[in-house]
Amino acid sequence: MNQPKRYLDIVLDIRKMIQQENLRPGDRIPSERELAERLEVGRSTVREALRSLELLGLIETRRGEGTFLSDHRNHRLVEVLSTFILQDNQSQNDVRETRLIHELAALKAICRNDVSSRLLVWDSFRSRLAEGSSFHREDFVKEMMVLSGNRLSLKIWFLLQQYSGKPFDGVVTEDEKEMINRILTAIEQQQTDTAIKEYMAWCDLLQKGRMQNDDNS
Amino acid sequence: MNQPKRYLDIVLDIRKMIQQENLRPGDRIPSERELAERLEVGRSTVREALRSLELLGLIETRRGEGTFLSDHRNHRLVEVLSTFILQDNQSQNDVRETRLIHELAALKAICRNDVSSRLLVWDSFRSRLAEGSSFHREDFVKEMMVLSGNRLSLKIWFLLQQYSGKPFDGVVTEDEKEMINRILTAIEQQQTDTAIKEYMAWCDLLQKGRMQNDDNS
DNA sequence: AGGCATGAGTGGTCTGACCACATTCAAAAA
DNA sequence: TTTTTGAATGTGGTCAGACCACTCATGCCT
């Protein structure tokens, strides 16, 4: 009889602890020594669980300070991991496709919803487009995901976005501003199909730019 | 100066070792003690790396036997992350919505793809519809997700389906057979919008039946 | 030939000991 | 007084050694 691996229990225990104490990203979790004592296991076992979670990008450890819930801002570790898991093209393509699935669903949801509540946020981007100032692509897409109202979809999207290698890294160019303007217009007029079409056109543009970058490097 | 996170290097070293020695899924990798000696690190450090890979489903350990490579395509990344994503999401509505997002995306993908290769599978359901025999709802939807070709989406869907309380439990009724027939027809004729409309009608029917069940109990 | 005991090898776990680093705070210096 | 210094403390990172539980192969005994 193989008894279940202890470190797996620790993973679940830590998850439960996070839930019970309502810890949020950036918060500190108990030290390894304290966890070992509380859970009545050796420190090495606790470490095996923590290392696993760290490789997943769920926690972040800083020597001399402690262990913290990852605030989802560091994609570094995740990238190392994705080179391991997502080696084959099929997997990479799946991640990209699935991410797009959630984005388009969010777009649909926004177009279907009431306009009034979200007007303020879009106006923020609109004005930035008008006055020529710039913004990060990721901020725009993330706002879109938030406005969809589906928090689960937002969470899944955020992870996929991390694992697909900064697809929206950087600030928008002049050409893109034009496209985003059209997307916003379509959303405001609740023309779902147009919005989706324009959005996919934007994604294609980004994809091409990304491939050119890869060639250069 | 000192690069912390030695176990991360071990992860990469192991990956390199796998590539160099051309190890395939099922093969045995060196023991923890041998790895520690070869890589000139402590055994606990090796173990931290191995536990991380095990949590992801990249390797499999059997006490008394050794550590073996598992098929990288069966990685458990999604499962592990789900325990953290779904932990606080008590919003059953989000789960249902997100599941539907993936189902509709699969439906779209199937309609977009070439029909010929997957005709056999649909014919299986078709004939069962024709000859009056029945089948489980879940089998039908799962086949649909598989045929979408996106394995990641399939994995996410499977988890969501588990978390949303057996939405497709049971066998199809006579009324539903009619609807499924229309769905299949729309798919074969690659009429995406019709297929989606019919599918959502079916889902609505299931939802209503479920609510009635809840009232009875 | 078949069954059984033994030992070597392996992963699973714990302990204790260092190290490197960050923070804190009281003592020393300005 | 204010500023600087440095020792104390707590943290993660690593290592070595020791057991335990388990598997498997060897070879011995019946």
C-alpha cells in the first residue's frame, strides 16, 4: 500500500490555510519552520510542497523575508516552466487558442450587457486615444476581461496569458490605436460581430509583429 | 552574485539530461542519490526539483523502484491550478457560464473544421438516434469537446463540468433526441450559428429540468 | 521445482546544522 | 539631539546523515 504522498497533503493544507485566513496576493504566508510545526511534518516536506507551488508561480519566496502569495506580476518563473511543459507546438497553440476563446467570450458578454455601467472605463481609453497618450495593451485587454463580469473566466485568462509568453507586452502603436478605436465603437453600438472581427484583426497584427521579433532575435 | 534557486537549475539539468540521453516516457531516470552526486548538490535539493516535476505530472515516482518519465502530454498543470482557481469561486453561475464558453467554442471549431475525418463519430450518435437506442448526455458533449482538437480546452471543460454538479448527468430523453438531431445536422452543414442556437436551446432545456428536480427534492 | 529469507537499492521523511540575506533596534558616534 | 553602526533575530537555501517502507533479485532451504 502506497500511502498518499505527504507533500501533496501539504499542498492542500496550504491551500486551505490561504482560504481560511483569506490571504490575498502579496500577503505573507507562515514561515517554513512554523508551517512544519503547525502541520506536524518535517521542514523538508514543507519545502517540497512550497517548491512545487513556486514552480507553478503560485507563491514567491524571498530569502531573508519569507514566502508570499504571488501577485501575478512575475512571469519569469512561469516562462521557465512553459518551456518545459509547452514544448510542442500543439500545446502552445492550444494555450493561444484557449486564451482567445475567453477573450472573445468576454467581448460578447460586454456587447450584450448594459452600456451605462462600463462607459466610464472605456472613456478612459477613448480619451487616451484622442489625446495621443499611450497605454499598455495588457491593460486594455485585462479591463475587457474584468468588464465581462465572469471572474472565473478572468482568472483562467490571466493564467493563460502568463503561460503564452506576454502576448500583449508593450504599448500600443499608432496603427493599433486606429483598430482599438474601431473595437470600442463596435462595443458601444453593441455590434458583437464587428467587435469580434476587429478584435481578431488586432490579434493577427500582434501575432505577426511577434513573429518578426522572433526572426530578428 | 550567488544565484539562488538552485533547484530551478536542477529542473533544467534534468530536462537537459532527458534530451541528451534521449529518454522516453516510461523510462527510468537516475536515482535521487545518483543525481545528487552527478550534479554535485544535496539530495534534498534534487528532491525539491523532482517533487515540482511530479506535481506537474511530468515524472512519476514509485517507492522502492525509482523515478520514471511520464508522458509530457499528460501534464497535470490544469488540475493543480484549478484547485487554486476554483477555491473561492462559489459563484456557480461563473462556472456554468465558463463551461458554456468552452462548449460553444468547441462547437465553432468543429463547424469550421473539415467534416470528413470526424464523420464516423457523429454517425455513431446518429445511428443511435435513428434506431431508438439511448446514450448519456455527457458522452455526447465530451465527444464534442474532444473533436474540437483543443486538448487544453478539453481539460478545462472537464474540470468545470465536475465542479458544476453533473450538468449532463443521465441519458437523453425523446425530446432531446430531436434537438440533438438538429445540432448534428447543423454541424454537418457547417451552419455555425444554427448549431450554437440549437445547442443553447438544449442547455436551457436541461437547466429547466434541473431546476424542477431541485424543487422536488 | 517451488517457496522463502535476506540484502541491496530506492523513494519518503525527519533532524540538525550551517550559510546568505533582510529586518529590527539598541548602542555608539556624530 | 540626530545619525550611523552593528549585533541579534528570523527567514529561506542547502547539505549531510539517519531512519523507515517498499521493491526486486539473489540464493538458500524445503
